[in-house]
Amino acid sequence: MEQFSVTGMSCAACSARVEKAVSAVPGVTSCSVSLLTNSMGVEGTATPEQIIAAVEEAGYGASSKSAANKSSSTSISSNEEMLKDKETPVLKKRLIVSLCFLIPLMYVSMGHMMWNWPLPDYIAKNPVSIGMIQMLLAVIVMVVNQKFFISGFKSLIKKAPNMDTLVALGSAASFGYSTFVLFLMSHAQMQQDAEKAMSYMHEFYFESAAMILTLITVGKMLEARSKGKTTDALKSLMKLAPKTAVIIQNGEEVEVSIDQVKKGDVFVVRPGENIPVDGVILEGSTAVNESALTGESIPVDKEEGDLVSAATLNHSGFIKCEATRVGEDTTLSQIIQMVSDAAATKAPIAKIADKVSGVFVPTVIIIAVLTTIIWLIVGYPIGFALARGISVLVISCPCALGLATPVAIMVGNGMGAKHGIMFKTAVSLEQAGKTEIVALDKTGTITSGEPKVTDIIPAEGISEEELIKVAHALEIKSEHPLARAILSMAEERQLTAEEITEFKALPGNGLSGNLRGENLAGGNLKFIVSNAEVAEEIRKKAEALAEDGKTPLFFSKAGKLAGIIAVADVIKEDSPRAVKELQNMGIKVVMLTGDNEKTAKAIGRQAGVDEVIAGVLPEGKESVIRTLRKKGRTAMVGDGINDAPALTRADIGIAIGAGTDIAIDAADVVLMKSRLSDVPAAIRLSRATLTNIHENLFWAFIYNILGLPLAAGLWYPILQWKLNPMFGAAAMSLSSFCVVTNALRLNLFKMYDASRDRKIKVKKKKEEEKMERTLKVEGMMCPHCEAAVKTALEALAEVDEAVASHEAGTAVVTLNAEIANDVLKKTVEDKGYKVLDIK
């Protein structure tokens, strides 16, 4: 995705126009514009020059962020500069100057006229002087806020009116009418008709012209400040990036700026310093606080060979590291890019507001004109009719509609990033909360992925320590994965292995060796019975261990059984709680594993999952997800390379952060920590964000639905309610502020609090909603050809199932989403077959 900065946008109508203009550029496949961050994400083959030209043709400015990043010292500093709140200081200055002239204007127009506040006699006795003073003060306020008029009328000329157009028209109409009244007053005074001249004093709307601009500026400033707060999480991530690093050059320590560090450089980090780039420890050991990236405050022990990440804090030891990832490749940079990309994308729910925004402003202008004409036709004075039309213009707020979704998405994303939960796009943030089924890969997701000793059962007459020494002596020479569990336990107990001779490893059976003339053996029951007698009681204990998903390892010494050590890939501490939380949210939890059914069911029982699917080969996970998707919206959680196809096929792919880069690339949501409890937290955050968006949209729509009739004077004949244009402007300026402030409430959301979890009702997929297309395919000659076409089509994310027949010469595909016929055709023809027709 190519990202651009867009300038000149003031409301949702602006962003809708930019999006429409860029989407029309040949080669652009998708475009989403964010009013919140004034950014635009574009996908396709169109060049940046073509895109920028289209934006400029629409009346706005644009520049490529990637070009800016190349010219800046680092991408992080460039992004930090881009997110800096430059709007608030400018608006603050404008507001101060406007108030300096608005206050005397209000004193003259309302204080003197309504409450008889004193004025010098030579002014108070001359109504034209009062009118001239009001006009001059209003002109100054209008000049200070000229941006509204320049942007508003420029957009109107280009037939793309925006919020600035409404403000400019309302203010200009007030000023224009008041100026016309001032001329009439001057004429009456020249005719020496003092009474008539004084009667025009109540027809002035100079204060409305100035007050509208000032109040909108107040609203804009509050909105800008609140918008700035929505990106606080992203800014705080950027501030974590170290500015310098100490590298080793010619045997000496040299401090250099971070952009001078290259891959392969050796750098040193002292206690209390931040690690500058991603690397691997060459010398030393320490504890590293990784809370900046994972949200986990407990320091992690690191030693030679362990990886360290940029922006994490070195707590205790001096370490020397080799740089493995620098610049845009560091984990921190990728997190920032992920959050930034998500902000540049659009959630599906935003489409409702976008459709309304596209026609909102022209509709409001038409309503304002009709309102004025209707009140004139029914016999009301021009001043009254004009005030109603101006109120309609200034109370309408397309901004609130445009900001309703992106502000909530940005705050939700920031909250996730703060806790190590990364949503790659706005779509994934919206859709995660609608999950009905969660499929969990067992190894590394539910379990730790590393075998550990769970039980030690010595035989009669043998001590626990003696059994461990026998096992340690044998397993230290073994390369079997289960051996690591025994070695790790021996290391914890600070045991030293004794040297054995005549060591033999018999694949699939066990180990044997000689220690000080005594034969040692270790392995499964089948192997051990040939070396020692195993009592029935011990056999039953071994069966019970196997029932619980553990692997019993038997050991013997000098022809006698020494005991059993049970080893298992134990479930993570938080897995049962995470599974229970998902179930309380109305989500079915399924465990996928390649283990045999007996072991799988034991692990599933401990974790508390609803269903266990055992014997699933790596390549079969994708097929299982395809089946689960037919039952409901499915999320797949995994961490390995073999999980990538399943993560891609699922409605929502969730990668455990400790997993591989390939799994992370294939996922929609990335969990930086390896805790399963982050899965319900991510779903909880998604639901809270979606609720917040609904609240924002409700406020934005209801505000306009209730405000427009009131402004137009619809209730005046019945209840005598009418709205002064100044109050209309105040309401308009506060509406966006309210929407943004409501979104900021998400910062208070407790995503790990399961006390308020509830089951949501999700519409079941109706059979009639399933889409099918039949491809007429030429060239299929045998079942092998059918398999080739089927595999190619089912690799597409939009295809649930493909049934190919060489006899009928067809391929029938079942779709879960819309897909262009050209894509289906190209997919089949890339395999060497010809597509004649698609129905």
C-alpha cells in the first residue's frame, strides 16, 4: 500500500471527493482517505505522480509519504513529524484575534442595543455609525478567518461543496444582508427619517457573520486537539525509538546517530539504556523490559544467542550485540507501520457515512435556499427568512459523520498497540468482534510448544534423585525433542551428568549405555520390558499418564526398573481461562492438532475446548478452516509456518507474536505476546470499538436529523421555536468535538476485564446468500486436471469450494464474497486450461 499525505480537507465531503477522484485513476484498485490523519492509502499500479495529479485536480494537495521517508533521516522521525499537531496552534492564534474583535462587536450590537450599555454620544445617537462600526469589526473577523471563504468558494466553483462552503455561505449571507440594510439605513438618514433609520437597527446580522466564524473556529480547535489525542499511542511508540547507538569501530566504542547503524554492526548496551536496533546477543546476559512492544512489564532474561528488539530497556547487564534489523525493518518500525496502515484503511461500517457525506452538503444548500424562499412566500420578513436559511447552513455538520468511524478506529488501534495487540487494517479491527468460531492450533498456542517434565515416579527402593541421575546420564547424549525436558529439569536442579560408555540410540524405542559397569536403559514400555520387569501397578500409572496426554518414559538400572518420568507439552497457564472467556462471549472454541486422538482429547479436556480435531496434518489445517467457515465466521489462531495457509483462509487470522514472520505476514491480527488471553482481549476491544462507532454514527445522524428541522423553523408555527444562527454555529462546532471526545473514552476501556462479556447475536449465513459460478473449461482430460483446477481456484480467499469435472467440462465454485470473473478466468488459464464462459 502506497501512503500519501493530503492537505486542504476540512470535512467528510472533502475526503469523499478525494477518494472518488483517485479511485477514477486507471490502475488504482483501492483507495481509502482518512480525514482524521489527513492521509490516504492507495493500492494498484498507478504512479504516485498520477495520484497526486488527480488529488490536485480535485482541489487539494498531496505528497507521497514514502518519498518523504527516503529524504528524511529515518521513517520514524518522518512519521513523528507528520503526526505533530500543527493545526491547533494556528487555530488558537486565529481564535484569539477573532475574539479581540468579536467582543467589542457583541458589545455594540447586543450590549448597547438590548441592555443599553453605554456608548459615546456621537456614536449612540447615530445609527449609521453603529452599523459602520459593526461592519468594520465583522470584516476584520472575516479576514482573519478567510480560510473558510477561500476553501468554501473554491470547492463550490469545482462543484464539490464542503463544510467550509456551508460556513462561508452562512457568514457571507449574514454580512451581505446586513450591508444591504446599512445602505437602506443610510438612505433613511439622508432623508432625515430618524425613526425609520432606527428601525433598521434590529435587521443587522453582522454579529452573526462574525460569531459563526469564531464559534466554528472554537469547534475546529477543540476537534484538532482531540484528534491529536487519538494518535497519542502511536506518538508514544515513536518516542521510544532511540536516537543514537554505541557501536564498535576499530575496537573502540563510538556513539553514532541511529540511521548510521547498518546490519552486521556490533553495538553495546549498558544497564538502563534502550536497545537501539534489533539484534542478537554476542556477549553478556541481562534482563530486558519489553513492555514497550508487548505490554508485558516483567523483564525477560536474555543471554548469548537470544534476540533483542529496538526500544526495549536493558535492565541489569552489559551486553554486546550484532545488529540484525535496522531502520524500517526493526520490530518497532513494523509495529508503527502496522498501526499507521490500519489508520489509512477504512472499516466497512464507514461506507454508510461516506455515502451520506457525498450528497450531504449539496442537499443542505438546497434545503437552506428552499427554507428562505418558503418563509418569504408565506409572508415573513426577509430578515426572518434569511435567518432561518443561514441557521440551516451553519447547523449542518458533515464533519461529525466523517469522523465517527476513523477516530474510534485510531483510538482502538492505539489501545491495542499499547497492549501488544496489532490490528493490520480497520477491517480486521471491525470484523474480529463478529467472530463465532475460534480455531486454535495446539502446539505453541494452547501449549507452550516446549516439552516439560510433569511427573517423576521412582520405583520401589529408588530415590527421586537417583532416577533423575539415570535419566540425565542417558538423555544428555540424545537428540530426541523429549530429552530437552529432562535436561532442562536437571539444569534447574544444578545436576552434573555422569559420563556413560557404550551409548546407543535405537530410533522409535529408546536409549542404552553403561555407567560404572551397570547397564542403563530408557525409553517406552515396549523397549524397557526387555531390560527390566515392570510391575502391574507401574503399568497402570503409565496408562493414567498417557490418558492425560503425557508421554511416560521408563528407565532401568542394572536390570531393575528405576522409575517413570512423564514428559508433556504442557498447556500455558492462561489457556483454560482464555478458552472459558471466549466461550462466555458466545464463541465456539475448536482445537486443531496433529496428535493422536487420545492425547489430543486429554489436552482439549485440560484446556476446556468445545471440540477437538485430531490427526490434522499441516497441509490439512486450511481444509478444516474451510469447513468451519461454513458454520460461522471463523478466526484461526496459530504461530507456525504451517499455519500460514489456514490463517489466510480464515475470516480473521490471528498470529501469536512469538511465532514466525511468515505466520505474522499471513495474519490480520498480530499478538506480540505469546499469551492466549490476548485473543479474547482483541475480540473484546473490537466489540468495544464497534459499539463506539455505532454511538458516534448515531450522534452524528441524530444531531443532523433533529437540528435541521429546528434550524429551518419547522416548529415555529406550532411551538414558536426558532434558532438564532449563532446558536446553530455553536451546535455545529460542538458536534464534531462530541464525536471525537466519545471516541477518546475507549482509552478507559479495560480489555482484559471479562466481567462484562456477553454473547452477541450474529446473523447466520443463509443458504440463499451463497454465490455460485460455473466456469466452462476446455482442456481438462483426467482427474489430475480436475485436481489442478480445483486446487488453483480454492487457493483464492473468496472461494469456499470448487468442484471440477473433466467429463462435463465445468468447474463450479462456491463463493463467500464477490470476485471478478477475470480473476477466476486468469487463475484457471494460468494452469494451462482455457475458460470459454462463466455463468
